[in-house]
Amino acid sequence: MADTALSLFLERGYDAVGIRDVAAEADVAVTTVFAHFVSKEALVFERDQDFELRLTRAVTDRDPHVPLIPALHREVQALVRHCTAEGSAAVRHMIEESPALREYEESMSLRHAQALAEAMAADPRLSRSVTACRATARFAIDAYALACWADDPEATLDEVFRMIEAAWAATAP
């Protein structure tokens, strides 16, 4: 359904397509769409939960000898590759043009930062304050956003993560 919705949104414009249009094109009931997606905006950000899970797993599932910041950098780098892949520019433009999608994306980013901060604060190997975990998580999420829009996503991400690394090191007990 999300792929169908995205095709319709890109073809006709996000605001011109309703949930009924998506349901009709996908040959499902409107209730079926809402059973899988909480809102029209969620159809655009269908990988939202996967994104959050990947970020938190970069913390919780990393090898005990792998430092946090390089692990986060690698995961964010993989996520940036997705947002900058072939064909993604049209989707980014659609999001930028829609106040509803921008608002949803910002809300999503705040939620991702909160989940990431909680995973970091719960990791006894990190021994950082809740404030340091929250700030670092927010910086990592912002690094993703900056890189997705940058002319050189890789260089942007590397630059921001050098700053994150320095800030993280400054918070060591």
C-alpha cells in the first residue's frame, strides 16, 4: 500500500491524493489502509519503525568492544544511503513542499532521538549523563537530516560525526 500511495503522491501531488484514492488503487478497503498506517503521512514514512529500530540496535546490539559513536556513524551512514538513493530526490522534494509531511517528519525525528537517547542511557557501558545521551542522540538524528539534504552527504555526515565524537568525549566521566 505504501508503494502505491507514494506513486500516487508523486504522480498527482501529496495534497491531491486522499486515503480513498490509495485504497482504490491498492484494491483494499479504507479501513485496511488505516489498519496498517495511522495516517496519510505514515504512508510516506513507512520505514519509520525500522529506522528507529536500526538506530537503537546500533547501541544495544553492538559488539562490547565497539565504541558507540563509530557504531552510530555506520548505521546513520547506511540510512543516509537510503535517503539519497536513486529516485529519492522527488520524495524529498514532496516532503519539503508539504507542511503536513514536514511536521510529521519533525515529530518522527524527535521520537527517534528520544528512543535512541533511552537506549544510550540504559547501556551501563556508556556511563554518560542523561543529558549527554539526549544531546548526542539529537545530534545523530540531525546529522542524518543534514546529510540527506547535502550536496555531499558522505562528507557532511563525516564532518558532523567528528563533532559528535568530540562532544561525546568531552562528556566522559
